[in-house]
Amino acid sequence: MDKFVVQGGRRIAGSVAVSGAKNAALPIMAAVIASQGETVLENVPDLVDVRTLSALLRTLGVMVTPAADGQVRLQVVDPGACVADYQLVRQMRASICVLGPLLGRRGKACVSLPGGCNIGTRPIDLHLKGLAALGAEIEVRNGYVLASARRLRGAAIHLGGSRGSTVTGTCNVMSAAALAQGTTIITAAACEPEVVALADFLNAMGARIAGQGTPRLEIEGVECLQGTRCRIIPDRIEAATLLIAGAMTQGQVELQDVRPEHLTAVLELLAEIGCQIEIQADQKTAAVQTLKLSAGGPLHPLDVTALPYPGIPTDVQAQLMALACTIPGASVIRDQVFPDRFMHVAELGRMGARIRQQESTAVVSGECRLTGANVMASDLRASAALVLAALAAEGETTIRRIYHLDRGYAALEQKLNALGAHVTRLPDQWGTGHSPVPEWTSPGQQRKSA
């Protein structure tokens, strides 16, 4: 287990490339289960979650061969395995994305209920509802989802929930419906770029999916899917995190290999509070773009609500809260996607932040000054928020449990250091040393020294 030691107070400036998107790579890798022949994926990020899913896919009969350049080759070599074991699935929620491809291609699946970050209740009832509508017989028993179907049939499926659409649920149902007999209409489908990327990938394998990027998907089932080649889209959450790092330190950040159209809400917010945003497209191909942020002056408080795409992502809520801690005035941050996703509030408080939280709303008083402290990450995006706060804090901050961070950020400390930060990764040997304690003098001693 590692920790980060961050020396704060340094301005972030420079240029860095954005990695491939975790939330696109995982469902695309899982969808390979439904194919035959070899698939080659490019720009796959080197993450713990990618390694975990690779291990799970191998137990499900998929040969996974990674290369150092971000390329991964996948091919089904044993179509008989249908059990996704608890020991692997419990490590990340995205593992549930194997359910739809297994059911669509192999007609049966036994998948453990998923684990992942502790950010509130995230049931999979909409996944099961959608697959049942396609004709699957589903039972939840002993912590596993047991599903079977001789042949799935197209159906009309509504995937809207009390907090909006389900991203992984849309991925699961879409992957299964691609091989169903007849036509499936999904309403209230998730519109996230990662869902669009999966639909495009399935179409490249021979699926017939229309409407991706809108709440209505029309899927005409096909007999089989063939392996293909696909490049994973850039990670919009990593891009947002790096931009916020620049804003918090009054810096200047240039991002390469980024898709600004996936960040519209975040870019508009950063511009509203006083950052300068510049987008440059490559003259040869509009797909390669550069995004620049400059924050040389005072910033204004935030008033933001995390919503499903195209709104502010819930995966950026914690990082924006860290930013709010550095801006004078009162900022208001709400999360309508995961209302319980505020475990980072207490740790930011250890660094001097003044945050008042009530249910799904937090009010941040930015007049305080962040100072280095010993803090502990509670989930993936909370980890990023603590790293950002440490960059802007005075003194040294130690962040433990950064294995959460490694699940979703590829070598974040290296990218930040390339931008001028001072972040050191060290082995975390619990109990072998003492935490630094600030010097303390009694009021009487203070009066004498004065």
C-alpha cells in the first residue's frame, strides 16, 4: 500500500496528455465477451480497475494480452465460462458490465453483486429490469445474479430511475440487446460519452445501434459480433481534474489529446468563475485537440449542481469542492446523482476547510487557508480532491489509501510533477512512525514570548 506526500504551494503550469477513459475502456472490454475473433484496443489506461477486469475476463474465457504502449488484444478462447466470482467483482462496480454480454452471447450468467467505491447506494435493479424485459429469467441468490435465456428478444425498455438514467445499466442492456432477436427500444438511456463510445464499438463489431448520445436508443439485433479495432476516448474526468489543479494554483495548464465537447459544462463553469479557456483544433484532424486553461486572477465562488450528462459530472463534484476551498466567499455544491457522496468533507476539514453539509448540499466558506495535514482517501474521486487540496495547501500533506486513486488515474503524480507539482509516492508502513504534531505553547508562554 502506498501513500502520497505532497509539498503544497507550487503553481501548476505546463502541458500534459490525457489518458484513455476508464469508464469507456471497462464496458468496451467487457463487451468483447459477446464477440468472436480478435479485438485490438488502443489508448487503454494502465489502471488497477483495468487490471482487475482483465483478470475477471480471463476467468470468463477471454485471452487478454496488454502491451506497454496502451494497446490490449482480447479474444474469446473459451465460451463456456459464465461465473463472475465475488473475489474479483467485489473490487469494482464496473464488473457488473459482464452480465449483459454473457447473457447475450452465452445465454446464461452467474455474476456476483458488485462492489467499488463507497459513495452511497447504487442498486442494479434497472439492469435486471432491462434484461428481464429482453426475456431473461433472473434470480438474486446468495449474493449472485443468476440469469438465463435461450434467446433474448427485443423489447421496449425504460431505464429511467429516481436519480436519472443508469450508465452501467444502459451499457449492460445495450450489449445484450445487440444480440437479441428483433428490435429493442431503450428510453431514458444514459447519454454519457462513455455510453456513446460503447455503442460505436458495438457497431464496429457489426451491431446495429442508432440514437447513441440521445435518451432513445434503437437496437436491431444481429446474429453475431466480430472482433474489431478501437481507440479509447480521452478521460474527461482526468481532464477536468487537471484543469481544476491549474485553477486552484493560479496556474496555466495545456491538455493534449482531449475532447472539449465532452467537458462543455465543466468548461463553462470554470469560465464563469474567472478562468480563461482556449480550445485549439489540430489542422490535420479535428479529433486531436488542445485545451488550455489560465487562472491568473481572482476567482468567483461556485454555485454548482452535479447532474447526469451533459451536466456537471458527479465524478468532478469532490474536485470542485476542493477548488471552492481556495476561493473567497461562499460556494454552494449539490450532488443530485449520488446525494451521499460527501465523505471527503471531513478530510478537507482536517486541512482547514470550512464546509457545512446538509444532505446533498454543501456550503463552502473559502476565506480559510488550507494547510498540510495527514488525510485518508475514502473513494476514487475523493482521493483526487485531497491531492488537489494538497497542491494548494501550505506545507506538507500526506494522503493515505491512494489505492483508490490508482483505480481511476494513470500515474497522476507523474503528470502533476511534470506540471511543476511536488508529489512523492512512498510505501505506507502503518504504525512504523509518528505523525508530525504541530508545536504547541500555552497562552501564558505565548504572552511571555510576546
